[in-house]
Amino acid sequence: MSLGNLFGSSGGAHIPLGEALIREGLINAMQLAQAVERQNQAEAQGHSLPLSRVVVESGFADKKDVLALINRVYGLGATSLTDDIDEQLDPAAKGLLGIRIPISVKLSLTLAVFLLTIMLVLSYFMLKRQANNLYRESVKSGKISLGYFTTEAKIPLVNDDTLRLNSLIKEVTQIEGLVYAIIAGRDGTIKAHTDLSQVGKPLVLPGRIGDVSTEGNISYFKRRLINNEQILNVTAPVEFQSKALGEVHVGISLDFIQDRIGKEKVFIYVMTIIFFLIGMAVAGLLGTNFSRPISKLVVATKEISGGNYHHKVNFRRKDEFDDLGKAFNYMSHELWLKSIMRESFGRYVSTTIRDLILADPESVWLKGNKSEATIMFADVRGFTKYSESSDPAVIVENLNEFFDVASKHIAANDGYIDKFIGDEVLAVFGGLPDYEGDHAVNAVKAAWDMQQELMQRAENTTNPVLGRVGASINTGEVVSGNIGSEVRMEYTVIGDTVNVASRLNALAGPGKIVLSESTFGRVKDLAATRMMQPQMVKGKSQPLQPFEILKIHGKEDGPAPEPIPFSGEGIAAPPPSKAGPAAPPPPKTRPTTVTDQSAETASGGTSPTPQAPKKSA
């Protein structure tokens, strides 16, 4: 998507979103170029990403700041970047001046204007050609009349027979468009005239327009009469035996030609309007026939986008639209199959991982990536004994209730479930590309909210599992990627951080949350804690310092206090596995349990400094 498509209105002016982001100081020009490049790459792969989302997902600007800018500059009311902001920012999408013009109307107008233009152009050239033809016909008619007069007037001119000359003129004055005919003698006296009152007077032809043109012994010129009528005067001499006897003048009306042209114009204009209206009607029918399938496709697209993959389009026409309809129905069927696969896939893989895999299956980070993440384990205390004495169907039902609560709070805090292991949940926070927020804080909030809801449900239900869940959290570097064989693979996390989180889980009693020292360092202002007995764990040469969460501090509570020190002494031995017996304590030390420590604290005892176990001789 280009920046030209991301316009918004501010006081009547249109400002590109990228320019607004730079102007407000949220991003710089280089970041904008990178965002547009990523946007173009997504479009090349068939994905549409708004610029606002690209900027946020690339970590160039905070989501809240971008939303605030969009709403302030463009006067929108967007609440998230998933809203259709592009359509609201782009007035050009609604057509000229914000008016939506149906394609049938556009097609009708286009075809009608095309027809009108063609007919007007043709009319102009046709009328011009007809005017030239009529003019030539008039000249030809004048020449014919002149030929008749010069032949028939010779003898009457020799005999000075004016009666015969006027009879000749009377015979031809009935020709349409002939205004006058004049026969003048050698001395220029009018011998015959269509107006008998002019006979015997000197020949005078006033009102000449332009030059005289000649063709052989014939000359002609235009003149204007007193009544403003334009005349083409054609003249030829009358000769007998090479002696000039006089000349003949014929006047042909040019206004007659204009009248004929005017009548033709009216006819052509009427026909043009008729054909224009017919063209509009035909174009309207064609436009409707063309736009109706498109409207059906728009409705079908909205149905598909709403999840109705069974919606079909049936055009029943033998053209490209029928092919398009069949292709659309095939696409909707394929989307339905993929949606089933996607939903089924999401039941066995975290939706977060599912979406990332489907978006870019060949991504390098899916093949192996080292990153920082926070791992949370949560499982049921005493589940083995409980499962031995309970009905399997009830066990599964009770466990699923626990898993539902855990899944809800893990997802709500931007984590994802890596796997369910029996009665245990392994959740991961962070470790993914473009992860937003503090994964350690998110993990602690998720665990706290989960335990709060589980304890509330435990008080109002007969499900014994809900009140027996312990959680542990550890932050550190993990290796994530697709692990498995060609037959079956899963996206998971491995490494020492995961192992430590699993070992610490044995220290979490029912309803409790245990943090590692690395996680505590990230959330010490959020969580009120107490130090537990330093703990040896399998695979570690040095003891770990676990912390138990007592309370989560909100903004109104202020920063959490320093952790309550451990009041016992010594270092605890590695905790037993869930199925195994308790491990013996290290030599010459007495592990202090949580109960002992609590009792000593309650009685006002001191908190001696933890000491390392003495080595045996």
C-alpha cells in the first residue's frame, strides 16, 4: 500500500499519514522508508498491512501514540489498529467529491458522451460538405442558365427584340434559388430583367463582396442586396460571330443554401438526440448487466470475510463472469477447508504460533532462534494420588476447567501455551519476533490472575483440582524452534531456563507462585514477595534463591516493598520429582520448610544469613 492511499482530513487539508507521523516526531524518515518497504513486501505476498500497524509492529512508535495521532489529526474515533482506518482516511475511495458513482452510471455516461461526440463531429463534417456541394450545385445551375441565355439571346439581341428576351428570362425564373436574371446590351443597357421596371436602365450591380472569380469566359462574385440577402452573381458574355452583343447576369441566392443547411442541421440534431437517448438506454442496460455480477461478488466477498464460506455466486451466463463466479466458489470452498485446518491446527498448536507459521512457514526463526523469554509452569499438587482414586471422565473434566482458566489468562497477558504435559501447563512469554511489552511482568500478571480465579472457583465448586495448582516462573535465554522429526514436529522452547522453571515448580504449594531470582529482578516493583530457602536443583552447582509472591501491587499501591528475608538457615536439597520420594537433605544441614519459616517469622524470630552446607570429610 502506497502512502498516497493513506490520507486523512484536518481542517479541510489532506495530510499523508507518514508525513503526520514524522511531523509529530513519532518516527523519522528512515523508519518511514523501512515501514513502507515492509508494507510493499507484504502486498507482494498477498497481505494488506496498514502503515499504522507496520510502524507499531516494527517498534518505531507506541500503539497508543499512533492511535492518538490518527484520532487527533484526522478526527477519527479509532480504538485499535485493527479498525478499518484506511477506508476512513481515504476520501478518494468514495469517488469524486465523496460521491459514490455506480459503474453502470459511469458506463452509461461514457458511452453516451462517446456517441454524442461522434455524432456531433460527423454532423459538422457532413453539413460542411453538404454546404460545399450545394454551393457547387448553385454555380453549376447558374452556368446552365447562362448557357441557355447566351445561346437563345443572340438573335433577339441582334434584332433588339426585348419582348423575346424577357420571354426567355420568364421561362427560367421558376428555377429554385434563382433570384434574378439580366440581359444587358452592348452599351450596358438592360434589355431584359426579372423586374420589368429595370428594363431600359443602365446595368448597375452594387454590394459586391470580395473579389471576382473567373472560369473561362464566365465570372462570378458574391454580392449583398438591399434586403441583406447574399447573392452569387454569375456573368457570361453573349457573342455572335466573335462580336460581343451584350452579357447575361444570373443571381443565385446563397441564403437559400443556408436555409437548406439549417433544415439539415435540425434534422441531424434531432437524430443526434434520438441516438443519444438510445445510446444512454443501451449503455444503461450494458452497465447494469456488467455491474450486477460485481455487486453480487461484493456481497459474496463480505459473506466470505464474515466467515460464511458456504456462500455461493451463480451467474448462469456464458461469459467471463461465469468463469469468475466458478473461480470465486472454488476459492470459498478452499478457504472453508483451510479454515477447518486452521481451527483444528489451533487446537493442537498455540494460536500465536499457528498464525506465525501460516503467515511465513519458511521463516528462519521457526527453524531455530535464541532469545530472552519468561517461562511459566503450573501444575496440580498431589495429582497422582487424586487420579488413582477418581473417575477418569471426572478427572478430564476437572483438568480441562483448570486448563481453560490458565489458557484465558495466559493469552490475555500476551503469552502462549507451549504444551500441556499431563496435569501441567507450560506457557511462554516473549521469545517471538516483534513481541511487545515486558514478558516477565506479563507472566507474573498471568500467574497471579490465574491463581486468583482458581481460588475463587475452588470456593464455589466441588472441583478439587482448582485449589491445588502451584506455579513457577523463570526468565532467561531460551532456544525456540520447530523440533521433531519429518513425521511430526512441534514449535517449542528448550534450554536451562525451561529446566529451572520446571524444577522450581516443585516448591510452589497450592495457590502459590514461585519466582526465580532473574524474574524477581524484573518485577520487584510490581510484586510483594518473600525470600524462600535457597534451593539446590538438579543440574546446578550453586543454590538458587526462589521468591514467593504475596501480593501484586497496582498503580494506586505504589512500588512493592523489599522482599521479606528468609528466616531459616541452610540450603534445601533438590526437590523430589512429582512421582518420586523426597530426597534426603544435604549432610549436616536441616532444610527449613515454608511452614517452619512462617512460624519463626510469626514468633518474632530473627532471620539468620543462609549458609552453604558443610562439606563431608
